[in-house]
Amino acid sequence: MRLIATMLLGVSLVGAPALRAQDSDDDTARTGQLRRQIEERFTARVQEELGLTDQQALKLRETVGVYFVKRRTLEAEERRLRQGLASELRPGVAANKDNVARLTDQLLDNKVRYVETYRAEVRDLSGFLDPVQRAQFLILRERLLDRIREAQDNGPGRRRLLRP
């Protein structure tokens, strides 16, 4: 539990905005350092809980890293597409229907590619993790991501969300 608390603290700091422009380089360095610390701690926890060999842990880190980069690229593309749609759908301005249709189709295709990265990642994980280890890894990662989202939602300067 202490590990999770440490990760959450690190994640909340990662999500905190820079207060001053001159600190942006320091913030970037701290963000990278915190991200690496979280990754290292999470990897150690996964290795321990799943009973992974050092070789399996290395392959896991490499595989997850590849798909992390792919998803960040797809997320950047989604932001670009959403900005394009927002530009087309401004109040008081007639939207170009062809552009809206094209952007909407591209956005949906991008979402499908994003989801497919998870299927491909699990397929790659099956090369060195057994089904139980894969399921345990997916659960651990989902819990971490949930906590990261929660920390970002409730981070400094953000309004706390009401939970049903």
C-alpha cells in the first residue's frame, strides 16, 4: 500500500502544472525523473507479484514501452482531430459538412486503432507471460491507471469530482 501511495504522490506531482516559465526545464526534468521512478517501482511490484524472471521483466518493460509510445502518438492524433472538429463546429459559423464527416471518420478510425494496440500488446505478452500472469498484469496496470486518473482529476487546482 505504501508503494501505491508513493506512486500517487509522484503522479500528482507529474500532473501539477508549472508555476513559472523559467522553471519549465526543471519541471520537465522532475517530471521525467518521477515518471521513471514510478515505472521502476511499478515494474518491481509487477515482477514480484507475478513471479517474473529478470528476462520476463525486461521483455515486459520493452513490450509495454513500445505500446506506450504507439498510444501516445494516437492520443496526439486524437487531440489534433478533436481540435479540427471544434474549429468546424464553432457556434455561429457554418460547418463544412465534408470536413466534419472526414474528421469524424478519422476520429473513429483512430479510436479503433487505439483499442487494437491493447489487443496486439496482449498478444505480444502471450509470448513470455502465461495467461494468469497476463491477467494479473492487466489488473495491476488498470488499477495504477485508475489511481493516476483520480490523482489528476483531484490534483492541485482542480475541483474534486463528486462520486455517486
